[in-house]
Amino acid sequence: MNSKKNSEFKIGEIVVYPKHGVGEITQIENMEISSIKTRFYVVKMEQSKLVIRVPLDKKDEVGLRKISSKKIIDEVYSTLKLKPKIRRIMWSRRAQEYETKIFSGDPVKIAEVVRDLFRKSSQAEQSYSERQMFQVAIERLAREVAAVEKTDYFQSTEKIEQILIKK
């Protein structure tokens, strides 16, 4: 058996697809596309009614990965506790940087976005697009935290918000 087997996913495994978030491998399908047989992971995304098919040989290319370790989630919590980095550049540039972090699929980078965009109710009003981006980031993060800690999305969102409020 070759060592590549270890990086393969099993049915029922919870994975992260960087572009869309947390999902579950529901099956491994064989399909023939223009007379080439290809095997696909069928990934049912948790938050949307989306089902994604990822060719087994493209899994690294799209960044499909196992959910994070508890150690990485601890790093997420440490990141959330740090002082926000507010960059004084145009929102469009900042938005681009935040989006890159969110879609990187790296929970620590996503935590940076959550931390930097979080506003206490006593703080200055946020623009609609800042709030939207914060929502996307916290949802991504909370879903992975929930998967790792085996809680649900609402509990993990609450936990993240509690850390942010306490700062």
C-alpha cells in the first residue's frame, strides 16, 4: 500500500473545501466523462444545499483538507484575543485582503478577519459590506470550530463572540 492512501478521505469524513467551508464526504463516485473514467469525492456542504464533486486527483489543487486539529483551534482562539490590526487603506483593498484570507481555508487567517472586523455595539458603525464580510468569516470559522469541538454552529459562534467581547 502506498503512502498516498493516508491523504485520501473516507465516506462520512468531515472536510474543509476552502471556497465553500465545511462539508461531509457522502460518497466516492465513478463517472465517465468523455470516455475517461474519473473518481470523485461527493462533498455535501453543511450550510448550503450545495453538493460538490471533487475529482480524487484534484483534491490538493482545490485545497480539500481534513478539519483542523485542536492545536490549530487553540491558535484560532489566541488570534481572536489579539488586538485588531486596522489598516488605514481603502476598503476595496482591505476587502480583497480579507477575501483572500477567508477563501484560503486557513482557520487562523479567517480568525484574523473575524477579529479585525468585529465591532462591539458601543463602537463605530460598520458599513454594510464590512458586516457582510464579518458574517461570512465568522460563519466559516464557527462551522470548523464546531466540527473540531463536536458542538454545534450556534455554540461555537457564541464562544467566538464571547472571546471578542471580552477584549
